[in-house]
Amino acid sequence: MKRSRIRAWIVAVSSTMLAAGVALAPVQTAMADPAGVQRTLDWEQSADRTLPAAAPANLNKQWATSYGATNVTSPTRDGSHAARFELRKSDPVVSSSKRAEISQRDEQPAGADRWYGFSINLATTWTHDTSAEIVSQWHHCDVGCPGTSPPLALLTDEGRWKIDFRGEPIDLGAYTTGTWVDWVFHVTWRTDSTGLLQVWKNGERVVHQTGATHDGGPRSPYFKFGIYKWDWNTGAPSSTTQRVMYYDALRLGDERAVHRDIAPQRTCARAPAVAAASATTYEPANPPSNAIDSNLTTRWSGQGFGAALILDTGAPRQLCGATVAWHRGDLRWNDYTIHASQDGVSYTKVWEGRSSGTTTAPETVHFTSGALDARYLKISFWANPENDWASITEARPLGL
């Protein structure tokens, strides 16, 4: 079959698909079924705003002062309320140490699969200290469980975010005060190789480890959040006497939950950096690197049905959409698909549609089935009304 006939056939098939009602237009992110969400504590319900007198229903109070845990209207991550925690070196000992925390009850079933999502804002007074402090932790069951140290904890130490996972530190980078940082933890609580720990920071997956996640016992670890600074009780060196932080958008989920059910809600607007661009085909004058150089006058061009541009973000993260700008985009439409992958080998289709044909500016599309963990995006060209060349001037993934 001649090339002109092939192109005509592609255009005809695309038009037929559109006429048949195939969803080719950009759509908004779908909301996931929240069946796996066990608890939402965003402080928007008046019944939850019990601080400082008591912890919310079915949670335990672990602070001794009127300022230890309070509800505030600023700053907030979601809505109009948040929790504020304050711990001072002079505070009374609570549960054998210096702490201002809210705790789950010790009633998590053995072998539990659990999700935890929350956002933390360290006050601007949270200066560098020689002594660490825990801001969220997972505690072994109180009776019949080995060990006293938590098998998992999120802390600040030496000016950095760190995770203590069964005694091994994981450095997650320098912290910044006065800004919200979103966290999602997914833990399969096991004592054998079937255990799993996954952690996302601001939508980027920063930890993925398999194997034992705790040391055993009749129940799984339970969750605690707030400020716990043990050195203030032991007399170890510390260069500060006060800690203040804010906590919001807490969601707890079971094995039915997925990331988007639990994560602090974010709009699909963040543009993560692209580490590299490649393509299934390209002409030497218009390589794939031109599509990520922030210059709308350069382009990647590749010829043929299915020619694809591949974007590599460098690490798995929650991706939810993309922006794509087409060469001659104001004169012709382009039919294309977007596939996502964690490993660059196995891809899942996340969007299919047609550019507007009215602009050379980047156009935004959101994945049809919502956000997912991915490192790579493959943008595949299928048809335009002029020729069989794919020509993209700029392309960027969008994340949560």
C-alpha cells in the first residue's frame, strides 16, 4: 500500500473513532473509590477538634500541657483547620519521655497492610539541633512484642529529613521550614520476605524496600504522630529548648486503599524535572533533547506511524498528566497516545486523544484513570492531516 493511502487510512480510522465516541479529548482525573480509607483526620469536622483537652475519638492523648496539641486555623494544608504541636524541654515527662503526640490504640491486627498519608509543616523556629526528634512513628505493640524502639519512624536530624527503619537510617534530604511537606507511607507489616515499605515525599517515591518490616508479636505496630524528643529526657546535648510543628490531611487506609486514596490532595500541576529524553526514531537535525530544552522554536521530529518520544524523570513518582506542544500545532491536529512505565519496559496506556490544532503553546492533558507511580512517559504519534511526521517542540510530565 502506498504511503499516501496509509496516511489516509490512519486519518479515516481516527475520525471514525472520534465519531464513535471514543474518549480522545483531555479529561479530568477520576476520583478513586475511598472504600479502603479507615480514618480521615483533617480537622474539618467539629467533633475532631477536641484539642487540647483530649485526643479525637478512638485515639490516645500523650501530652501534658495546654499548648502540647491544639487546633489552629493557620497555617493549614487542606481546608480551614490543622493541628499544632509544641514541645518544650521543660515539659513534664509523658509515657516515660518528653513528647506531645496523638496515638492510635494498640489494636492493629497481625500481618496488617496499612497506608498512612499526612502533611507536616515545621515552624520557622525549627532550627538545626544536635539532637534528633521523631515527628511520626510506628510503635511495636505494648505487650508481647520484642524490642522498645519503633521499627519505623520519620524524624528530623542534623537539618535533614530521615527515616529510621529497623535501626537503619535513610536520608531523605534537607528540610525546609514554613512549608508543607506531603508524606505517604505504605507498609505491609510482616516478619519475613513478604513485608514491604514504600514512602512518597511530595509525590515522589523515595523508598521501596521488601523484607521484614518489624520484629514480630501478636499485633502489628500502631501509628503515633506529633513530637517526641527523647534526648530532653536523658540529658543528652541539645541546642534548642522548643519545637513547634503543624500537622494536617491525615488519612489512614487498609489493604483496599491505593496511593491516591490516602495522599494529601494535590492538583495535577507540578512539573517534575526530566532527566533525559529519547525516541524510537528521529532525524539528526531534530533530536529528542530538543523537546525538553524549554525552547518552542526547536523540536523533536520522527517519521512514521507510532513514532514515540520517551521522557525519563529519573525516579518513580506520582504522575497524573502531561503538557505537549506541537510543531505547526496551530495549523494541524495530531492524534497521539501516552503510556507510562516504572521500568521503561512494561508500559500502561494512560491517555489517548487529539491535540486542538489551534495553538503552538503547550496543551495540558490529565491521565484518564488518575495518577499512578511512573518514571517514564512515552508519547506516541499516530496521525495528522498533513503527513506522517511527529514533531513535538516541548513535552513535560505533570505530577502531584
